[in-house]
Amino acid sequence: MPLLLSLETSTTVCSVALHENNTLLSMAEVHREHSHASKLAPLIDQVVRTADVTLKDISAVAVASGPGSYTGLRIGTSTAKGLCYALSIPLVAVGTLEIMAAQVNATNVSKARLCPMIDARRMEVYCQIFDAGNTALQAVEAKVIDEHSFEKELEEGPIIFFGNGADKCRPVITHPNAIFISGITPSAANLGALAWTKFQQQRIEDLVHFEPFYLKEFMIKKPASLNQP
């Protein structure tokens, strides 16, 4: 039976899952910032051992494509591509905000629109609005949040905001149709479920050219001493 290994490293959580025919076999994750480089490989080993298979049994690798942490996305993508090259298997990619929306839509009995948010520092977030069928209603954007954000959309009905960028928006977006829920982080289990459909449809990535969707350029600040004449 086909096995799909999924790696989610877009945010502070490092998450790995293994699916067989869209059934979750095993999953492991670490909720610790800056842990991806040291924890991803052990998590992969743990998930594979728990399912009593080997890496040679894997049929494809799925990875979260972003947006999110530049470093996290680089680690997840390089690991996924390395496995695909070594095992001669395909790579499947799913957007991080789509993964988060699917997690909340699983219990979205009100059928409200969803707006996953990933922290992009200060009052900026990466965000996208989805309907209750997990269809994107607008493109991903890097949005600076103020009291007027989403005014038009909120006038049309309730929107659920969530993700590690949503908490800082709660005091600012005060419209009565704005609903905030906490504790939602992207999961490899949901990534695998979405990636399974793409894998079945052979919607796979070009290993040579695939890159994560950073949305914004990574900025490296020079130490203050280097800026002095």
C-alpha cells in the first residue's frame, strides 16, 4: 500500500506524520522554537519506527510550502527533497494556510469563513480567507493589521481568525463578527490528508525547481559594528 510521509516545519512546531491510503498511521511533533534542525530527523525516524516500516517503503514525501518561518521552511524543504532524491520518489507540496484552514474546517459547524494567520513580526501577518469548503477566497497576503482590517469582509458575516498571528490581532480587530480561537498550529497529520489527494491526482512538484513560498524576502541585519564607518 502507498505510504506518504509528511513534514510540517512552517512555524515554531516541528511535525511529522505517516499516512497509508489516507489513514494516519503515526505522528510525532515538538512544540519548541528553533528545534527543527535538531528534531526533524529524529521525528522522522520515530514516526517510521512506530508504524513498523522503513524509509524504503515510503511512496512519496509531502511538505508544507509556506508561507511561514524562512528557516523552518528551508529545513523542511531540504529534508523532503533529500529524501525524494535518495529514494527516487515524488514530492507533494501544500500551502501552510490551507493546512491550517482544513484543521479548523473539520469542526466548523457554523460554516463561517476562516482566516488563518501566521505571525510575520510586529503587526504584520501572513493570511488568507477560506470558505467552509476549504476553498481560498483570496490570495495569500502579508497584511499589516489595524482597526480597519477586514472591515468589508466582516460586514458580510462572521470570520474565524486563528494561528500564531491571530492573538496579537484580537485587541485590534473588534468587529462583532470577528471570532478568535487559540491553539491552532499547522499539523503534519492534516498536511498528509490534503497531500494524499494531490498525490492520487499526480499533482507533484519538480524536485529541481521547487522552492517554498516565502512571500517576503528574508532580511539579514548586519551587526551594528559593521555599519559604523
